[in-house]
Amino acid sequence: MLISQGPGGITVGDPNSSDTAHKRQSLRPGTLRRALTYMRPHRRSLLFLLLTTAVDSLAIVATPLLLKEIIDEGILKDDLGLVIALALTAAGLAVVDAVMQLGQSYFSGRIGQGVSHDLRVQTFTHVQRQPMAFFTRTQTGLLTSRLNADVMLAQQALGLLLTSATGVLTVLLVLAEMFYLSWLISLIAVALLPLFVVPGIYVGRRLQRYSREQMQSNAELAGVVQERFNVSGAMLAKLYGRPKAEAAAFSARAGKVRDVGVKWTVFSRLSFISMGLLAALATALVYGAGGALVLDDVFRIGTLVALAVLLGRLYGPITQLSGMQANALTALVSFDRLFELLDLKPLIEEKPAATPLPSPGTGPAPRIEFDQVSFRYPSAGEVSLASLEANTQSPGDRSRKNPQVLHELSFELPSGQLTALVGPSGGGKTSMTHLVSRLYDPTSGSVRMDGHDLRDVTLDSLRDTVGVVTQDAHFYHDTIRANLSYARPEATERDLMQACDAARIGELIRSLPSGLDTVVGDRGYRLSGGEKQRLALARLILKAPSVVILDEATAHLDSESEAAVQRALTTALRDRTSLVIAHRLSTIREADQILVIDGGRIRERGTHEELLAAGELYAELYRTQFDRPAADANGAGPQPGVEGPEGHNGFHARPQVMSLGDGPVLGGGPMLGTGPMPGAGQMAGGDGLSLGGGMPPGGGEYKVRRRGEPDEP
């Protein structure tokens, strides 16, 4: 919705959201002064705007004088030559007026577009600096609306505001000329001016309220559209959605906007209607009073015509000026919403005297140390805005601190060695990797790299040093080449293909008609899960960082691809400090160090053999993955208190604690070293090596459920 276009566009609000707060929220102090600072870089265009306005104003006030002379000195005195000369002069002034108005439009548009460009770039840059917690809480559509709709509204309102403001000079010159021609008629016109101001003030206040409400409603609609129309949302809606219910809900939202739109339309037109009515009444009054003065020979008929023309030139700019408040408030509401976002201080900031880390490849891989590290995720009030969240919490809920997920961790990642993190889901493994890449900072303690606290190093050098592959790799809606080059823009095609070959996806890319120029689709959805994962590994290999973090990086690979990629990773991780999260224990047997994480604490540490010999949690995890499934596959019956594979007494085994992958498998291939999989058969998703997602936090016991009974969350 654009206010200048009226509410005909689709703008909806959440019936359950706190719209009242958005309606009645007032502008913050200093918004106007701060908004004016964005005009400074455009002082030159503003100067030219003033010059064109001055010339145009002179042309406007000169024309009525020419009309007066044409009537009084030309027509009434039967002087055809003077009539023609003055008429040609008036025509020339009309051309000058048109050219000057075109110049005013150009320079006011240049200023408005320049300010919107500066605002959009500044906001985009600022949002990029926000921590990951900001993006996990913010609804994307609401955020994009700030950068698009609000900036555009600010630009449009600012353009109208500049156009209205330039009318001030015209009004002053017109009034001066009117008093010169007739002080009595001028006093009548001036006495009517307050009638033009009052409606503008009343309407302006109402429009400010409705403008803010419609901006928020439009942002909420963008959030709904963003969620429903991206690939993941569209797939979810098609698989689980209720089209009739969704349409009914959307209709209810649209009905709410319809009601707001009607009010907006009435009040936006009320100002112009009242101004037009007042102008017509004032003109009739002037003609009546002026006609009487002409009949009394106070002044001639040419003067009356000139006054009538000047009156039209007066009330036109006055009407625009009366709308200045509405335009100014609309612009200020947009500025205020943008400033609200710009004032949100990023939690992760680079210190002014930050030290750069050595470039990767210039020395040995760095040593990483966790020193008494505790961590909790920031509260909503610390990282986001209520107006950017679809379901706004109360102020108390937004300020409530989250529980700690890591507790006084102290350990070391030796230089050039592989450290694996294992443990139940929700134990804090991924949170630990977030601290190494400084997506978050510790609540207490410090994470150091070669003795440097990560809070004291430059962010650019840290990004160059650390490379991450997550379980759900993200790709932009662009070509394979562009997505790979994002990690290393200067890479040649040979570099790209070498990385792809190392990740065992080069052959596939060569078989594609467009090769590296194949578009992968939104979030890479034109690729299979395994292809996306291998492409993400190719991007990591191309970046060649000195610290590598793998968060279940091979979870979506089939057994053959996984074996190939594991060989590639063996080469890629050599002499690099590596931190690997693994649910598949077979993939980390050769790790130099294994940390068993449970409940945000390190329960065990050591090598694979040492942890097995200890016979504690890691050994239980290992036996869960290999010993029991193998025994079941070899015909052993159910153990006391434990389910057997599918087919034993109507129960089937639910994988727990450490699983090999994150979802059900595609195809019923054998498990590593265990023989056939229990209940082998084709199941959707995953990697053909294991089942499902591990034990729920808080217990190591088996969970028993009957066939067809849904999994627990």
C-alpha cells in the first residue's frame, strides 16, 4: 500500500496483533530534526529547487498584471497592438512557468529519491550487522517492508512536502500583489485563510494514525506472503494446508483493512474537498465585493479580473500548504519506523582497535580455547523489535532472560586437529559452534583464537579464518557459479571445478546443459538434499579457511556419496583446526578428540577408544547405534524393556540418542557395519544410513510406541 495511491492496494493486519499500539503510537522526540539531516548531502539540488521556484513565482504573479493591462489599457481603449503584445508576453510567461514547474519536479524528485537511497542503503547495512538472534525472531516480510514500503512512503511524502513548501514564496508574492491592487479585497482573502488551516490540522492528525496502522498492516501482509510463497512454505501449505480455512483467514484480514481503508479514503479526500469548497466560496465573495467596488468606480474591471486570478493562485498553494501537515506526518511516521530499526544496537560489534587475524595459509592453523564459557540466548527485547515480530509478546515476556544453554565450558581445540562434538539433541553443540564463528558472544568467559579474544579481532578476518557447513545449506536464487564464488569472488572456473570435483559433484555439474551457469532455484530447491550438501562442501573447499566447522555436513548424503565426500574432507581438513558435530558416530572414530556434550556441559572427553573403554554415555551412544541394531538384525528377540525392530509384537524401534542423519532414509540400504537395516524398505528423505533424529533431551531410556503412534516432539 502506498498512501499517495490510496488504500486500494492490499494491506492487511493481524486481528490478534496489538494494532492499537501501532495506531496510537506517537512520534518519538527529535524525529523531524533527525530526518532533516538526510537533506544535507542534497543541498545543491535544494538550491536549484529554490531558484526554479523563485522564477516560477515571479511568472505566476506577473501574468495577472498583464491581464489587467490587456483589459484596462488594451480592450477598453481599443488598442489592438497592445493587446497582441501583452498576450504574447503572457504566453511566454506560461512557457516559462511550465519549464520551471518541470524543473521543480526534477529537483524535488532528485532530493526525494536521493534521501530514500541513503535511507535504504543505511538500513540494509545496519540490518546486516544484527546478530543471528535478530533474524531468528524477526518475520522476514515485516523486515523487508521497512526497507521497501516505508522508504518509498518517506520518499513520496518528502517529494509532496517539498512541492508544498515551495508554494510559500508564491503565496507571499501573490499576497503582496493583491494588497497593491486592493487592500480591502486582500483583507477579505486573508481573513478566510484560517478556514483553510483548521481542516488540514484535523485531517493531518487522523491521517498520521491511519498511516502508521496501514504501514504496519502492509508489513504484516508481506510477512504472510513471504511465509506462504517461498518454496518451503508453499510445500508445507500444499502438504498440510487447508485452502478454504486459509482463504477465510485472509478474507478476514482483508475485511479489517477494508474498514481502515474506507476511513483513510474519507479523511484523505476530506481535506481537498473542504479546500475546494472554501476556495469556491471565497472566489464568489471576492467577485461579489469586487463587482460592487467596480460599479462604485473604486477600481476598474481589469483589476477585478486580476484579483480573481490572483485569488486562484493564492488558494491553490494554500491548499497545498494545508496538506503539508498530512504529508509531513506521513513522512515522519516512515522516518520514525526506520529510525526505530536503525536505533537497534547490534549485539556483535567490532571494537575500534580490533586486531586482524593472520590470513589463512600464512601459518599454522590457529588454536582455539574455551575459557569458562557460559552462554544464554539473548531475550527478544535485546535483539529485535516488537513491530517486526508477527506475534508480539508483552513487554514482560520480551525482557525475560532465557535459560543458560552452556555452563562454564573449558577446553581446547588443538591446532590442526579434529575435535568432534557428540551428545543428545539440544545439548548445546550447535551453540558452541556459533561462538567460534562469533554469531553470538559468550554471556561470560571468553573464546580465544591463538590467544586473541574473538571480541578483540576484526570481523572480516574472523570470517576469512572460519568456514562453516551446516546441515541445511542455503543457496541464493542464482547460478552455481555465483553461489560458489560467494566464498571466493576472484576464483577462476578451474578453481570452481576443482572444488566441485573434490566435493564429488563435478561430474554432475558437467552433465548439466548450462554447467556452472545452472540456476539452483530459491534456497537451492532445484537440487536434491545430497547435491546441495556437496555443493556446500565445494564452497567450503573453495574458501580454504584455516578453521572448519561441520554441523552434520554429510547428513543428506547416500552411503556412496558420503564415503567419497569423507575422503575429500580428509584432504580438505588436513592441517586445519576442525570442529565437527556428528550424530553418526562412525564418521568421527578417527577424531583427535571427542567431547560428549549433554545439558550444556562436557560429560566426557577423549578419543574413540578411550571413551568406549570408559563405558559411560559415549559407550551407550555407540552401542545404541551399532550393537543393538546388529543384534536385532541377526534375529535376536526384544530385550527386556526395549523394543525390537518392526515386526516384533507390533512395535518398532525408535532411534534415540545419536542417529545417523536427521530424517528418515531414502531407500533401505545397510547400516554401517551392521548388516541389513531393520524393516528395510523405501522411506522418504535422509541418506540411506540411519533413521531419524535422536533421543529427546532429558533421558537415555528407550521410548516405546505402537505402530502408527506419532513421534513425540
